[in-house]
Amino acid sequence: MQTELLSSSPLESARFGLTVMRGKQSAGDSKAIAKAIFESECDLAIIRVPSATGEIHGISRWALPCIHADTLVYYKCDLRKHVPQPLRNADLAFRRAGPGDIEPLRALIAETFLNYKSHYHANPLLPREKILAGYQEWAESHALAPDRTLWIAERNGRLTAFAACSETPNGQTGEGVLYGVAPGEAGGGVYGDLIRHTQSDFAQRGFPTMLVSTQVNNFAVQKVWAREGFYLFEAWDTYHVNALLSPRSKVSSDSLTFTKEQVAAFAAASGDVNPIHLDDDAAREAGFPGRISHGVLAAAELSRILGTKVPGPGTIFGRLDMAFIQPVLAGEVYEAALKIPGGVRSGGPMHAVFEVRDAQSRICVYAHTDIILR
């Protein structure tokens, strides 16, 4: 479900077999981001926030696992002042790519980006071979869309390099989105010529500004950009949140009710006789609709499901991170669901997500756990 902060990413969702959402927020408001993630019921949220003010590790308070995936730096060139230099390689021939260039382009991208590390590589949830396919899809989309351009550079009729570019509808900004040079052609100024050619094209078409961006540790291209009239003007941090909220990996779902008698029995056994667990009036005075169950009872329900149902006997906990988002009221009916991405495996560690939802499908308890089946 799309939210004000997060938008669906259909290509990434199809590629990785997950519900992927993307968002960009200037404030880095952890509470707002966590709320949007829960409302979207996504598996993966990719969120960008300003490097100076946008740190969002606070979402871990809601048991949402947060990975700092990269820092993206943006460079800008004022094409009204900068005059692109002539190409160093006069034998390079540039042309716009068409449908017939897709297959050789895919081969070039596979060769060029085989060892390139992007923000996707920081996420262990994402298969490495599908990350490479994403670059191929990305470039192909620029060859076929009306507001994008894919430039092919050839030498002696041989595909040497490419440049994928996009533009804003108002004609104010052109962006060099993705560049690649065949490994055998690297080091001879071909990459710089890609930059010069795309600068010239945007300038000739009346664009006053051109943008490029890359990971902060990609120093080689930034040196080229600085020589070609670009200057650094902003940086954004990319975070991956593996929420795993969609129902696609659900392996168990049960109705759940903690009776007042069960809550009272646990209070007696544990010694936690806080009145909010035992007295409706005391719970209402504390701001709850009625007496609430102990949070540990939800953890016990997770243990029961893992040890007796899915995966079953032999399952042990390796780690548990649990957040209590809404109270679980004694006597009310809830749904307890267990999700295991990739399904149950006979050996090795597995990651699981546990949820308790109320009758309105709001998340009350949310947990991530690592388990081992012995």
C-alpha cells in the first residue's frame, strides 16, 4: 500500500520477489518513517535522507532492522558557464541506442558492473545475480522511454561504452544516470568523453544544469567530474529496512487470545503484579481500554509456534528483537503470524518475522528472530 512517504517500486519488487517501497525524506523523522513502513506492509523500504541531518537508526525502537547501505553524493554543472571540452578520443562515434542494441548492451553491462558495489550489496536479503540484472533493466529503460536517452559509443563499429541520461519535464535539469566503459577500453579517457558528450548534448538542447551522482567512495569518477566543471553540492544516505511485512512468506497463522485467567496466572508465576495487567480500572487510568497482557506472553507464543508447529521440534532461538507497538488486551482476539523468507530449511540459520495484529489488522507486536533447526 502506497503512503505519503513511501512509493511502490514495481521493477525492484518484480526483480527481487519482494514488495519494495522507496522514499526520500529531508527531515529523517524515524517515527514517521516507521509508521509509513508499517502502513505500507512492505518487505523492503529503501529510504534516502540528507547525510547531515537525516540519520534514521531510531526506527530500531520498533524492531525494524536498519542497514546503512551507502552515501550518495551529487555533483552539479552549470552549463550556462561551463563549455564542454572536445573529445579526447576522436575515433569514438556516438549514437542513440535502439531496441536492436539491447542484447549487446546487456553483455557490456554484465562485464562492466560485475564487481561494482552498490547500495543493494549491503543487504544480505538481495540475491547478487539479481542486482546485476537491475543495472541491465535500468539501462534498457533509458533506451525505450521518451524522456530518457541511452547513448552508445562505438569504436571501429565495436560497442565501447554507454551513457544513460534522463531529464526533468520542465527542461531545467539533465542527469547522467548511469555510465559504463568496457573493461578493455578503460584508462584511455573514454569515460571522460562520455561526460563531455552528454554535457554537450544537454547544453545544445538548452538545459542550464546537469547532475551526476555516485557512491561517496567511488573516487575515480568524482575526479573526472571535478575536471569537467562539476562541483559537489549535496549528499544523501541510503538506508535499507528489511521489514518483511507482506504476507508472501507467511508459514503460520493462528487466532490468539490471552484470557484474564492466563494473564493473572503469569502475573503470579512471574511476580509482575502491575495493576494494569490485573485490574480494568487501573489499566484505564493508565490510558488503556482495559487490562493488558504481559509482553512476555507474546514472546512465549512465538516460542510455542517455533518449537511445536513451524519449524517444530528442534528449533532454537539465536536472537530476538521484539517491539510492542499497541497493547494486547486480555480477552480480545488477535492474529499471530510467523513469516520465514525463503521458507523452512532443514539446516543452517533462518530468519523469521513474528506479528500479532488486532481485529483491524493493526500491528500490536512485531519481532525479528534468528532461529536454527537442529
